[in-house]
Amino acid sequence: MRSNEFCDFLWEINAIILAAGVGTRLKPHTNKIPKALVKVDGAPIIERQIEYFLEIGVPEIVIVTGYLSE
């Protein structure tokens, strides 16, 4: 695959964010909220991920939830 073909291929990729973990290494921050919602420098981790994917033009983002997802 040539370099420019690879770049065209990249823009067809969607994203999956795995936000289902318990976050044991982030305790006590994750006692009441999921680790994806823990704020780093004022913004939740998942918000930073979503913003990055939108900036690079990812057309579809799927979020897999689990721990404390309700």
C-alpha cells in the first residue's frame, strides 16, 4: 500500500472508546464516578478523547460502557 493510499484508508476508520473499566488504579477518584468521567486538567478523560477524534475527522464514535454506567 502506498503512503497516500494509507492516508485515504485512515479517514475511513471509526473509533471505539472502551469506558467500561473499574479504574482501580485511580481510586479514590473512581469510588463514585467511572474513570472515563474523572477530570484531568479540568476536563473528563472521555471528553478529551471525543474532542481528539472529532478534530481528526473520525466519522463515528462508539462508547462501550460498564462500571457505573447507569
